[in-house]
Amino acid sequence: PPGPLGTQRSLRLGVMGGTFDPVHHGHLVAASEVAARFDLDEVVFVPTGQPTFKQHQQVTPAEHRYLMTVIATASNPRFTVSRVDVDRGGLTYTVDTLRDLHRERPGAELFFITGADAIEQILRWKDVDELFRLAHFVAVTRPGHVLDLEGLPRDRVTMLEVPALSISSTGVRERASNGLPVWYLVPDGVVQYINKHGLYEGPGE
Ligand code: ATP
Ligand code: MG
């Protein structure tokens, strides 16, 4: 994108990593708010392969999660979806995600978007130093979670308050498996996709 005096400003790319099982309006509002506040050109949603922190839990096949994310983001010209984690397969480590995106988008400035609960695990993430070299981290508020940035480098992690949506994928899956409506918690197309493929039916995990 053009910068002042004809200089070329580097592309500001948000990265929204998640299991997205399923993607919901909390994810979309967080991405949209960070995009506006940080003047991002694009936010790329990256559904995980097998999430590192959910190894002992049943996760919906990646292809379904990927397609629901495509459906949910399709109408926003600044939202895209990347298959890097799905195609790499195996456990997803954020450092690999950022390395791949860095390679695919040379020169882009990366902003990794993460909720209050996920940032807490950051110190346990693989290759923390490289993570902070590869991206700026934006930690967004999330109902039910205290945002604690202690011990994280202030110049690489910024906190942002976003409109509070008390929605989680776990809650959506539980509602669906109990026959309760998930309309308006997830985009309409995602409700229809869930019904079409019979996802989250029967007793939950
Ligand atoms: P699950 O209940 O299965 O863990 P989830 O709702 O936490 O699902 P994830 O795919 O785990 O969704 O989250 C992806 C990212 O989005 C994480 O950084 C998470 O903190 C953030 N996030 C999820 N829901 C919200 C929300 N309602 N508000 C703000 N951030 C959110
Ligand atoms: Mg989660």
C-alpha cells in the first residue's frame, strides 16, 4: 500500500490463529476491531491442524473447520483464510505459522491476534524469542478471562479492549449437541454448514 510521499508502506497483516471449531462472532469482532485500531490491510485467519493445547480432546476434522472459516469471512474484503497449518498437518505451533506466513508475504509486518486466555499460554509456546521477532502480539480482552501481560515484552505485546462477546466454540458445540439454537452466535452460513454436515450432534466430549 502507498505510504506518505509515494513511499511504499509495508503491508500490515493481522494473523488470527485458532481452532475455529466452529468460528464464531467473538473471533470476527476481535479481528475486525484489531484491524481498525492497528490500521491493518488484511487479517488472515489460520485454522490449526491439531492444536497443541487440545491434544487430549476430540477436534472436528480440519477441512470442516477450514471451510466454516471461509464461509464466515467470505463477505469481508479484508479477511482471508490460510491453509498453512491445515496443510502442514500434525501439531500446530504458532512459530511455524508465523514462519510460513513470513515466507509467503515477505516484507509484511505481522500482528498476531490472540485472546486473553491464549496469550497466557504464550510463555509456554515453542521458541518464544523467535515469536516476538516474527510478530507483534495483540492481546484482546475476553469475557471470563483476566488479561495478565506480566513477564511479556511491552514493546512486542499490546493489550486491546474489544467489544465483549461472551461466546466460545465450546459453548456453541455444547448448545448444538443439546439441540439448542446457535443462530446469532455464529454467522448464518456456519449454522447451515453445521446442520448440513451434522457436526456437534449427540453427546459432547
Ligand atoms: P474453544 O472453546 O474450543 O477453545 P474458543 O472460543 O476459545 O474455542 P479458539 O479457536 O480456541 O476459540 O480461539 C481462537 C482465538 O480467538 C484465541 O486467541 C481466543 O482467545 C480468541 N477468542 C475466542 N473467543 C473470543 C471472544 N469471545 N472474544 C475475544 N477473543 C476470543
Ligand atoms: Mg479456546
